[in-house]
Amino acid sequence: MQTIVNSSNRLLPFGKKLKKYLPFFIGFKILTFTGFLTYLMNQ
């Protein structure tokens, strides 16, 4: 358990940056997926 905590603490600066951009990434994925679905339905 302690080794997991230590490795996550080493990755923390990257994790903070990732958490900042994660909602935008998820939103972009949802938008592109719904756009693709509507494109398929209109064919």
C-alpha cells in the first residue's frame, strides 16, 4: 500500500495538470461521439 502512495505522490504534478484538463477532454469525447452518431443516423 505504501509503495502505491509513494508512486502516486511522484506522479502528482502530472495528475494535477491532468485533473485540470480532464473535463474538457471528456466533453470533447462526448461531442465527437454524438456527432459521429448523428452522422451515422442521417445516412
